[in-house]
Amino acid sequence: MASGRIGDIEFDAPSDAVARALIGATLLVDGVGGRIVETEAYDETDPASHTFNGPTKRNAHMYGPPGHAYVYRSYGLHWCLNFVCREPGHGAGVLLRAIEPTDGLAEMRARRRLEDARILCAGPGRLTEALGITLAHGGLRLDRPPFFLQAAAEPLEVLAGPRIGISKAVDAPWRFGLAGSRFLSKPFPRGTARALK
DNA sequence: CTTTCGATGATCT
DNA sequence: GATCATCGAAAGG
């Protein structure tokens, strides 16, 4: 079984295509989550990627089968969740940066000790806290519990622009977001983003 | 609205 | 020893 298709999204593909395809998809972890509204693509050709210098202990899951999770600790404090893709060279993935909370609001508010739904999952560290993601989720497949993933029911307008929080390859337009969403980690400033059909 | 800074620890050189 | 795919609070315009 070589298909990397999960929830109607093809993960056996370049990370920028996957990052784009994930916008609007529903992601739940143990029934808690919502609609993905912001992602970023990373791969081995990319100086900002954890995989730029090849396999290491930390990034091992990025070299495993597509459609699985890669979780890492950020700044010693936060967890960040990636979806593993596959492209020539391997070591590619999509960082989940923001979700529009729809399911399990009470659970997410309790975990985040925060009422405001608008920023409950607006950031890579925030969304993992809200969904209860930790290193223990690293390497798990996305097509079975605790994960649930389903593509958007209809085409949506997506923006592409420069990524956030990196110091290398800062101009590559590998950040994707749902146009008009109020749940992004940051806006896509006019002039820096391109609308995709 | 903006910028700055501390927290905190794994990872890699 | 430096660098982080970050967050939140605080301070300044």
C-alpha cells in the first residue's frame, strides 16, 4: 500500500503542495480541534528547515512515511506539530500554524486557560497546547485515532506569503493561509501575499 | 499599534 | 556556546 492519501489529501507530494491543500481541512485530536487556516512548508533544500543538514535524531520522523506526525520542542517551551510529506530527497513536512477552533471549545479553553477563541489556536505553540499535542504524538499516523483529518469540502481562496519566525530563506513564499480568516497567527500584509486560485 | 525581553531546554557545531 | 519553525507580558508612541 503505497498511497499517501489521508482524508483526501495526498501526502506523497512536495510540502508546498501539501501545505496548500491542507488549508480548510478539518483536524481533530481526540475529537478536539477545527479547521486548519495557516500552514508552512519545509524541505531538505530549505536552509530554514530542520532537515536541511540531513537526518538527525530529532527529525527522524521527517524521514519516515508520509502522512505521519513530526513533533518537536520549540524554544524549550512549546510543542510544534508537522505533517510529514514525501518529495525527492525526503525530509519534508508542513508546520501547522493556526486552526479555527470548532470542536471541543471547552476543552481547548481549559488547556489554554484562555477564553478568546480567536487566539486559542493562533500559532504553532498555541494550537498544540489547545489540542493536547506532545512529543508522544510524534510518529503517529494521521489517518487513525487520536487523529482525524478531512480535506475541505469545497475550494477556498488561499494566500501565499513569506514564512514567520525564521532567519534563513525568509523570502520564500511557503506560508499559506485562508483568505479573510480571523484565526491566523498573524495577518498576511497587503503586498507581501499572493492569492492562489 | 509597535518593539523588547525573559522563560527554558533540546539540539547541533 | 549559539541558535532556535514561540509566547506572553510589559513598555512606549
